[in-house]
Amino acid sequence: MRQGDCPVRTGKKSVPTCGYANEPDISFCIIDGVPLVTPVDSNMQYMAFIKEFLEIMSNDDNSKAKTSRKNASFQIAFTDTKESFYIFFDKGMIDAGLGAYPSGADFIWSLPTNVFDGIMTGKATAAKAIQDGTMTFVGNLRKALIPLFKLMMDSYRKAITKVGKVNLT
């Protein structure tokens, strides 16, 4: 990895110094003298991105206000990587994290990462993914998608703006 090729986006004018650590799947970047470790594998990068998306979703005041009367939980399982995450909307509080939702979710999506990314960025639709057989779901579609889906898409786009888009190919 050459200087300037670093996958970390800083928003600063300083150019990161980058290279590989001893582990083959980890790169490192030093920005303004501070070492940062970043995953090189696209799956690891995407899950790091998902973690940022969940952080944004959990702390977004607009999402909290719009879910003040909602109570719903999502479990999203990626069929290609066997990774998953959850989002729980509980009357204005939002709990989200990597892994399985502790008490069984109201709505469960199973789909590949690239299909989820396409849906969240508006390049694909859930209806088409279901029709194509690339996505399955269990749960109350009306409760899950109509009021909460746009909030998820907004937070996903904010995460892209903050950390950049992960190449899933």
C-alpha cells in the first residue's frame, strides 16, 4: 500500500502514511501521528461500515423523534458472509449492534451484502429482491418497512458521507 492509498478517510488535508501490519488482513494508517488500524478485507470493511451506520442510526435525533411511538426490531442477516446486525426501535430509543438481536426480532431480512447495500442506496428495491429470490423476510412488512425504512436509508447515506463507500466486489 502506498502513501495516499489508505482506505481511511479523514476529512483533513493531511496525507496518511499507510502500510500493512504483520497480519495479512490488516492495514494501518498514521494520520497526524496517530496510528489507526483498518481492515483490508472487503467483508471486514463492510462490517466496520455497518457498525458506523448503526452508531449514526442510534444517535440520530431525527430518527429518535420519528420513532417516539414505534416499537419494532429488525434482524438483518447477510447470507454471503454469515454476519448479522440488529436495530431495535423502542419509543424514541434506538438500540443497534452487530450480531443477533437478543430476544428475537419482529422482522428478519436474509440477503447478500450487495443487495442490502443496493436497497439502502436506492439502487435496488426490496420488492425486486424478494421477487428475484435474493432476499427473504419474516415478519410484519407494514410494521417494519413503511415508517422505519426511510430512517434506515437516511442513516446509511450519512454513514457513506462520513466514511466513504465500501467496494463490495
